Amino acid sequence: MHLPQIRMTSQMAQIQVQQTSARQEIRQPEAEMSIQQPRADISMNTRPSKLTIDQTEAWADMGLMPISERVKKHAEDGQQGVMEGIARRARQGTEMMKIEKGGDPLVSQAAANAYEPYQPLGMTFIPSRFAVKTNYEPSELQINVNVNKPVINNQPQEPDYTYKPGDVTTSMRQQPDLQIDFAHIDSDFS
């Protein structure tokens, strides 16, 4: 008996994929930057120190003084001497007026008027202590500082950007195939 038999032979399709990668480049240039620092403005004002020395009293102690002051001093000493003389004579006149009340005013007045009073002995320093007067005013210093801020210039740069897109290509590497055959097979089946 003849049985028909179908034979099928197939070949699968194969797809081929080719890929080209995308390329991206980014380059960032440095920013242009400049910094300038102006110097600070400084001004200084100085008032000089002042020393004053007054030697007038020291010169007077040594007897060295201007003639106008010497005349004035002698006039004052003379006036004081006259006033003391007037007071002494008035006092002694009052004592003589009251001679009847007792005492011996003539003898005591004669003894008092006959001799100069004793001058005290002692060391004197010429010129006297602290006769020279000094005065000192220290100097003053004023410092003015004006700080100047830095000048900063900054210019950023745009990035350089390039992009090349990728590509995908597909193609058939192997075409599909189907073959069908009919074959007759003898069989012993009865």
C-alpha cells in the first residue's frame, strides 16, 4: 500500500542587526576671570608733641630777671618796707603816749631800733626746687584707612557640545525557507 507522506524542511529566518554607537562630546572651556585688588587709601595726620619750659622763677631766684620785673619787685619791697616802718612808728608812738602806765618804752625801743634783726642761717638752693616749670603735650596720630573692594570680572564660557547620533541597521542574514515534499512510502500493512 502506498501512503503519501509529506516532508517539510524549514529554515528559520535570521535577522542581522548592526549598531553604531552614538557619540557625544562635551568640552567645557575655563571661564575668563580677572581679579584686581586696588590698594587701600591711607591718610595719616600728625599733631606734633609740644614741650614748654618756663624758667622765669629760676632766673628770678638767681637774680637774673628783666629790668621791668626787677623795678616792679623793688617797688613792691619798698612799699612793704614803708608800710612796716609806718606801723612800727605808730606802735612806738602809742607806747610813748602811754608812758605813764609803766614800763620803760624808751629803753626797749632804743634796743629794738639800734640793731638789725638777725637773718636766719640755713642753706638755700639757687634756683629753688621746682623753679623750672615744664608742660608736655604728647603728639596725636590720626590714621584713616579706606578699604577698596576687589574688582572681579567673570565671563563664563559656553560648553562645546557635539553629538553624533547612533545608527541601527537591520537586515536579513538568512531568508526563511520552507520546502514541502510529498513522498510515497510502501508499507506492508495490509
